Amino acid sequence: MGSLLPLFLLLLLAASYQPTGSRRRRWGTRTQGTGGRSPAPSETSAPFWVRISPEFKAVPPGGSLWLNCSSSCPLPEGFSLRTVLPRGETLSGPHWVSYQLLDVRAWSSDVQCFVTCAGETREATARITAYKQPRSVILEPPVLVRDEYTLRCHVTHVFPVGFLVVTLRRGGQVIYSESLERYTSVDLANVTMTHTLHARPSDFGQPVTCHAHLNLDGLVVLSSSAPMMLTAFAWSPASKALASTSIAVFVVIHLVVGALYLRKCLLMQSRA
């Protein structure tokens, strides 16, 4: 029994012994196998972009426009548009869709285009602005009553009125400014602003202008009137009426006097 134990240990060591090169070859094979099973990058992880054009567009109130939504996705699963504006026709191609928007009356709207590619959805946003530059800015001739000028400015056919600021300038100096943010109408409007200016001797001969200023989130629209001069003899409507009446009476008196004088001369000639 004692002689069999050493023999048994030698057989066990021989069975478990493997050459070092064999272990290296097996480890190398196992490593190659793992690398061979690595999946190729799938299309779902490939990046793609979405674009909308134009990104910013200003139209007159009630106008219409086309927006084009495009993508680099090779096989887009769907296009969609989110907007509160009325929609018209739709045109499409392999990687784009064009949408028509009608009767744009909101002064500012965000329009979003969505594209789904391999289960992933991305978007692009455009800003649509509706505005109307004033058709005209008219400053009436200043009216002087006692020691005060009345300045009246008319801004016609402008939108949106709530973003309008009307300013009066004497030379290069602002003498009055008024914001109309309290107005929320969505229609074209005419605006009249009246301001009373205390007359000073230094004001005589100074030009006064009226300016309409629309600031639409960075889009600035300016319109100005022709200058009017401040004079010491500006006439009020009542003064004009009184002056006209006085002139008419003066003319009538002179006509009557002339007629009487002519009649007297004729009588004297007939007696002679």
C-alpha cells in the first residue's frame, strides 16, 4: 500500500501538466473568438440632423409662406409639424417635406418640425413674425395757443400696435415718448398721439419730428415724419377762423366804401 501512493501522485501530475505554448494558443483563440462576436455599429446609433428653412420669417398680417423641413436620415420613418397657424398644402420628397402656412395673423409664432429616424425623434424650430411697417407718419403743423404748442402725430396702418413706441423729438432731443403696449388688437390700426409743449423763446425755429418705433424681439422697424418748425406765430384753428372772418369783413367794408364813393362821383358828374 505504501509503494502504490507515490505512483498515484506521479500519474496525477502527468494528467494535469500542459505545455505553456498550448495555454497561450488557447488563450489567443478565446480572445479572437470574443473579438469576432463584437456587433457592428447599428444604424440606430448613427447621428442625423433636422433642419427647417427659413428659421426666421416676417410676413405682413394675413400673409402666407412655405416652410421646408429636411433631414439627413437615410430612411426617415415620419415627418410632422407642430404649429397653431392654419395649414394649407403639403409637398414631400425622399428626405424633406414642405408645409404651407396660411393667414398668419399672430405677431410671433414658433413652428416645430419633427423627424423620426430608427426610433429616435429630433426637431428643429422656426420663428414666424407678422408685422406691418406704418404706411405713414404725419406730424401736423404745431398749433400755438397762448404759451403752449399742441403737437399731434398720426401713425397709420401699423401692426402690432402693442409693440409700438411713438416719440417726439425737438432737434436731436426727445421731448416726449409713449408706449402703446396696452393695445392687444390683432388688426392693422391707426394711432394718433397728442402732446402739449410749453413754448420757450429758445424753441422758436427748432424742427420737431415724430418717430414710430417697432421692436419685435430684436427686429427693429423705424419710420419718421417730415420735420415741422416751431414758430412764434403758429395759428390755432380758432385764430385762423377769426383771422379769416376779419379779413372778409375788411374786404366787404372796403367794397362798400368804394361803391359809395363811386356813386357819389357819378352823381357829382351828372349835376355838372
